[in-house]
Amino acid sequence: MFTGIVSDIGRIEAADRQGDLRVRVSTAYETDGIDLGASVSCSGVCLTVVDKGPGWMAFDVSGETISRTAEGQWTAGRSLNLERALRLGDELGGHIVTGHVDGIGTVKDVHEEGGSHRVTIAAGPEIAPYVAPKGSITVDGVSLTVNDVRDTAEGVEFYLNIIPHTASVTTFGDLKPGQAVNLEIDVLARYLQRMEALRAKS
């Protein structure tokens, strides 16, 4: 479990096929304190540490994970938002994040607005019911508040405000139109939708 508060930006140093894809990610974390088998959120994807050394960690990425995450994410040179798993007693600064990607969004627009950046993201109909103004959503592992929502023929567009601090400590400083991003809906919204579906059947 995670909070969506990014604590490091890693970079994929190498990506090699060993059955699954093994990625080696550079990090500023003190890896002596990270156990093999530990969970780390990599741009919103919960992965298991399978190897490590000073300044790097390695993860195996299955074909299923690759098929359900943003295109091009697992290539050498790609930057990743990193967050270690939540520990008992840690501050819940964002919202509850599981590290399971629910869908892929596409950045439609990025422009400056009052010193921050207003970002528009488009997503399909599978995401639309779960996005609400002032609700939470995780984008590439970052907990964010939805400013506004517009339903479209293709699904939904929603708007985010990225403050300078968030841009500086995440990969969002390089966010560009056309870029694919991993989306995870608020776990509370998921349960509410399930309750509504069951109520409609009764």
C-alpha cells in the first residue's frame, strides 16, 4: 500500500529480457535498508525488489504488467516516480494507493496558469465513472486532486493543477501532450461503484 507521495525519481539504467523483463533502476534511496521482496511503486505500478546494490534496485516486469501500463514506460532512460511501501505509523499525506493500474490516460494539454501548470488528461469509459471534481486520482504514482471533469464521447477529460513543488519532485516537470500515463482510481470510488452495481441488481 502507498500514499501517492513520491519520494524519489529513478531512472531505468537497463531493461533486459530474462523470461520477464528485468529493469534496473537508479535511485537515491539507501538500498541497504530495502529488503529483497520489498514493494516499491514505480510510476504507479507496485513492483517487487528482486536485486539491489548501492544506488540501484532491480524489478521483474511481467508481460501482463507491460500490457496494462503506459506505452514505453519500461525502456532504458525512462524516469520513474518512486515510492516505498507505507509503513505502520507513517503519515498518510496523499490518499490510499494500491499500485494497481486501472487504465491508461493521455495528456491532452499542458499550459501555465498562475505559476502552476494546468494539465488535461483524457481517459476511456472504464475510468469515467470514477473521476469526480475534488476527488482523488493517482497519475503515474502521484496522488492528485481532480479540479474539474468533462464527459466526452470517448470517455472523460479531467483537469489537474500541478504546483511547482510537485513538478520539481516528480516526472511531471517533463510532462508533454500525447504522453501516456498510468491511472489508478480512488479505492473508495471503486467500492462505491461496486455497491451501486449490486444495489441496481436487487
